[in-house]
Amino acid sequence: MWGLGVWFGFNRLVRVGWGMARRLVMTLLNTPPGNASAPIAQAAVAAAMGNDTCVVFTGDSGRIAVNGVAAAEPSADGTGGTLHDVIRDAVEAGVVFRICSPAVARFGDDLIPEIREVVGAAWLIAQMSEPGTVTLTY
């Protein structure tokens, strides 16, 4: 079944019917730390709803995964917490966090403990190509 999805603001067809996604891959590519709370909170909601959900930091967003960056950024949810608190909450909800290997090469390997693994392009493309997977890029 074909459904209509949105990616980078353009409509595209995705091979998933409405409400059928069970896997969500969220790629933070160009999201600065100050704007990352919302997509990470959305990932937490998706995981809490029973979806297999992962967030992959890549590109400029890779610096969010570096120790100290998320802890220094206030969350945008009005709780007085930090972006790192939002990440911890998402992990508790079931979100798995990963970072791409080029981001590690660029920003270093001193990463927050919530990062489960370093992945490459082949892993990301394989995950995005799985039936029943919806990808969102921020």
C-alpha cells in the first residue's frame, strides 16, 4: 500500500499505509542543539506508542551527541531541564540513539552514554529500506 509522506517539506510516496508504521528512523542532520528538543520528544512519543524508534545524529547535528553539548543546552519544553534530560527521557521511553561514523570523525568520540552505537551509511540505508519503516529527517 502506498501512503503520502513528507520529507524535507516535499511530498513523497512511502510504501507504508496510514497508521501501519511500526518502525521510525529519525535522522537529525542539520538540527542545531537549540532546536533538537522537539524531534527528540516526538521520538519519545513514538516509542511510547509502541513504535521501534531510533534517532541517528549525523552531519552538523552530530555535535549534540558530544559530552557536554546537550547538557549545556536548555530544553525547549519549559521544564527548566536540559536537552540531555530530554534525551534521557527518550531513552526511558524506548528510543535508541545512534551516531554516524563521519560525525564521530568530525566531532570526536567523547559521546554521551545514551549513544548505543556508531553506524555507517550502509546501516542507515538498510534500516530506511526496511518495509514498514518511516523515516523523518530534521
